[in-house]
Amino acid sequence: MKLLCATDLLPKSEAAIERAGFLSEALGADLTVLHAIPPEGPDGGTLEQRLRRTSARLATRTSAPAWRWESRADIAVRCGRPARVVLDAAYRQDARMVILGPHRANAFADAIRGTITERVLGAAACPVLIAQEQMRGEYRHVLVALDGSPRSAHVLREVEALALAQDTLATAVHAHEPAYESMMNTVGIGTESIVNYASASRNQATENIRAMIAANSRDARRYQVSIVEMRPATAILRAVENLKPDLVVLGTRGHGRLRRALLGSVASEVLSAVQCDVLLVPDRGTSERMAA
């Protein structure tokens, strides 16, 4: 198993490096810490000089005493556009997960083309973990957004693969809108019938989510299920506000520009609003290499 941590070496990326080291040790995975530099630097040094300096910084960061983990990390410095460098490295290494820190370095470029984070998320074939909080060990409360489709099973399996502690709690939130309820209102069906229908629909959704958890979790008892009737992003953010999880897990659909557009409607809204870590899980087989 291989993990890839991409860092811009700024203080806000420290959480990503620490989380990557922890996961590498907990999962017994090989870890590469990657940094991308542009062809021309502001200091006027040659490319070779900048590569050498950056490699030295990475080596210092991933060695004692800064590095707390027994497992060592390989370091890699590449020249090029960061999102393209990260995606190419993830593809070549067949990375099991990419770990990133939050990125908002260039407001103008981000507005035109999306952040580096969003561009990696839009094309990566593997799960992408955005580490935003200081690393304090295992995740203790995980919030998992499930839409009830078959891809939700893949999301659950990725949660189970995180080496969660035995006492870690998990909450599965499902944004549910009963089919045909709005149409029933317009054709004059009585309020009591609509209420009964909505209740039955909500109960069925709960059963479906619980059955999916039971089929894809080693410990289904750790999961609480929350069925809410509101739009997905609102449901997730409401749950984050109430439950204060330290990790939110979302699935993504499509690939490339399509997935990027879908990210804008849910995942980007969540990423811009929450302070905890976020894991985004793409559909299997929906990669688009070099899409950034």
C-alpha cells in the first residue's frame, strides 16, 4: 500500500504531513512526501539549486526529531504545475490515498481555474484526504455522508480502511427527500396521508442505510444513522455543527470537469465551511489522469 502526501511546505500543511505519517505507520503503508516547484523561482536561483534546497527542507521535516513515526518517508521534489505533478505522482505510484493540506494561495488563479485541491479532487482516482486540523491521533468521531446509492458501499469501505480506534464513533447522515411528496401536495392528497407516506419513506431509507452499513462494516454498532429532509450540503453542515466530528467523509461522482462541477455543489461548500479533516472518495474507475 502506498500513500502520497503533497505539501507546499507552509505552516498550514503541517497537519497533512503529520496525518500522513500517522496513517503510514498505522496501516503499514509506504509514504512519499512530495513538493512541486515552479520552473522559475522568486529568488532567482537555478532550478538545480532550488531542487536541492527544497529536498533538504523535506528531508529535515521527515527525520528526527521533527518526524515522530518509526516508519520513514521517501521525499520527492518535482518541477511543474502542482496539481499536475500530484496527479501524475499518484498515478505512477498507484497511490492508495493522497493527503493534502488546505490550499488557497492564489485567489485570482483559484477563481479562474479552481484551487489546487479542487483540481486534484476533480481528477484523482483514489481517495483524497484534506487534513485541516492539528493531528491528535486516531479519529474519534467520523461523520459519513451516504446518498444510499451503490457507491455508498465504497465510501463505507474506505472509512473502514482508516484503521479507526475501537472506540471511534461514526454517524451516517443521509439527506432524504421522499419521492413524489411535492407532487402529492399539488394534487390535493390529504395532509395525514402525506405525513404517513413521508414517515414510511423515511423508515425505509433508514433500513436501507443500516443494511448497507451492516454489509460493509466490521463493527456496525459504532454507527448512528441520521435521516434528514434537506439538501445534502445543508444536512452535512448541520450535522457537523451539532456533532463536532473530527473527520467528514463524502463520495464524489463523475470525473474531471464533471466531478469538479459536482464538487462545487456539495464538497466545495463543505470544504469551505468546516475546520475538521475531510475525506473525499471517488467512484471506482472514474479517474481522469492529467486533467488539471
